Amino acid sequence: MPAQPYQPRRLWRDVTLFDGCDTLPEPMAVMVAGESLERVIPMRELDRAAAEACETMGQGGVMTPGLVDCHTHLVFGGSRAEEFEKRLEGVSYEEIARQGGGILSTVRATRAASEEELFRLARPRLEALLHDGITTVEIKSGYGLTVEDELKMLRVARRLGEALPVRVVTTLLGAHALPPEFKGDSDGYIDLVCREMIPNAAEQGLADAVDVFCEKVAFSVAQCERVFEAAEAHGLPIKAHAEQLSNLGGSAMAARHGALSADHIEYLDEVGVAALRKAGSTAVLLPGAFHTLRETQRPPIAALREAGVPMALATDANPGSSPLFMPTLMLNFACTLFRLTPREALAGMTAHGARALGLHDRSLGRIVEGAPADLCLWNVDAPAELAYAVQPGRLRQRIFKGEVIHG
């Protein structure tokens, strides 16, 4: 028989362990073999021989799964800082849009940028997430709104995953906004998304899922359903921006199609909650956009909790509504703005974040034997401190595929 490849064995001792769902009640030892978690045991059960067979990499502190940011828009050109300033000076969003601002200003800048420029701009944004504990990130397109520009964004996202030690999941969000050349013809644009954009992204292996923006300012429930049907025909999972500004029933429709997630969901009703529960879909909470836009309608947290719908949490990092690139800040926002418990918030950015990307079947976002060895070791005494305080610099080690990358 051929020799088995050498797998380095590493050990973390005396850690307070949040396993993706709960904090375990006693100090734990975590052993890694190669890229996988080999043993997760109480310290009192760690025998000397097993410990001596491993290289000790850390001791004490809080260990969590590597954080999962399941909803971002990291690849884009330009800046919306001027619009931010105008809004604070009293200029309405509608007036800014009439002046050529808003999402279409990002579309113009993204279309004008080369792949190399988009990569250069996106890399420090992604690095900011990594230095705050992210090991898996979803990156959407949606600022190109032509076939080639959407594919360009997805190629940049793939390249980021090749260049940096992080797991990148890509999502085609062609149905994000109506481009100016299709003004007055939203059905014509949806035709382009369904007949050209999705087939090309699928054929080239650039998209892991397809997303839509189901809202009065974007696309109707019927139009989004057409996009989902096209995605399904090409074997791509689906997800939806839905119920952010109004209740159109987009989440319920997405759930009927087996969506991985419905995201934003501030206006989700009981029918939508029941549909998500029945489909096993995840509700993705985005408090960064809620904060930046100064919204007042909160997601129906109590109803989701009572129904047992998994609640994921993400940064929604983007140039307009959530220019925030600090995942642990979202833990605090989820608790202070949406009234999640610290345990729920941390589960939302680990186990449930992985579920929102369809990766839970690999135990991603969990610390259990056999799971990928994506971990974070934090300089705190209890997991709740990660949500309690907004404090950079607490990440002692970020472990990706068994290797200590930071720390």
C-alpha cells in the first residue's frame, strides 16, 4: 500500500470552547491532524502520550470556529463617501439618485475598473475581515449588470480566494438593480439575467449560488421567481435579498424554491417565517445596513426564535448601505440593535453562517471531530465578550485548514 501523506498534528490546550452552538462547560483540548479536527475532548481526558504526539500551538483563551461572513459585496469600484456626507447634510436619497448617485454610481465605477484594479481595491477589504476572524466569506457580484461585468466581478472574487488564506463562496447577483440601458424594461433585463448571465456563470464555474433583490425598488416576486427557475435549471442554489423595505412575500417564494437563505427580512411576516421553517432556509440578519440606513423596523427575532428558524449574521460589507468591514462589530450590533443573545450572535456567524451558504453538511462553522480545522483563538475570558465589547486586536490566532495564519 502507498504510504499515507504526513499530516502534522497540533494541539490547543485549556481553551474555553464555543463549538458553534454553545459554550462547553469545562476547559477543552482540541487536536488537529492536517486540515481536520481530530479530537475535541475535556482537558481531564487528555492523556500525556497523545499530548506529546502533537505540537502545542496555544493554551488558554476562548476558541471558536473560524467566523463565517455569509453576505458581502466586497468587489466594487469607486466610493460613496460623498453621498454619505450629502445625506448627513440633508440631501434625500431620491435627490442623490437623480444626481447620478446611489447604486448606479457604483455600477459606473465598477464597469470602468479593470479586473486588476477591482482585485487591488477588494483585497484590503477582505484582509480587514480576515484580521477580525473570518475564515469563510461569501462575495456577491451585482455592480456590473452586464454579462461581462458580472463575470468580471466573479472572477475577481475567485482570485481573492486563491490569493488569500480564506474560503471564498461566490454568488451571482445579476438581479440587483436595473441598469440604465434597460430603463423602463425590467422584464427585458431579467431575460438577460436568465438567458445569458446565469448560463455563462454556470458554464464557467464562477458562481456557487444565485441571488436576487426582491423589492419595490428592484425586482418583483414574479421576476425573481424567473431568476430562481433559471438558476435551478443550471444546478445553482438560490438565495434572496427580501423584505428589507417592505413585505412583498419574496422570502416565502424563495423558501418554496428551497432557498438557502432569505437576507435582511426586516418586514418578514408570520407567513414568511413559517415558509422559512418548512423549507429549512436560514434567515440572514444584516444589522450593519439597519444601522447605516437608520432603519426602525427590526426583523421578527422573537417569531424566528420561536419557530426555530436558524438566524445567521453577516456584515453586508458594501459601498452604500453597510460600509463596515469588522465582523465582531456585527456581533455587538446584533445584540444591541436586534436583541440577540451573545450566544445567538456568535452562532449566527459560525454554524448558522455556514448553513446559509449550504456548507453545514461538512460541519463547517462547528468545532466537532472531522470538521475542517478553521478556528479562532481569542484573548478574552468568555465568548460573550466578543459581542459585549467593540475592541480590535483580540484575535490571538486565526487557523485556516489547520495552519496558524495570524498570530
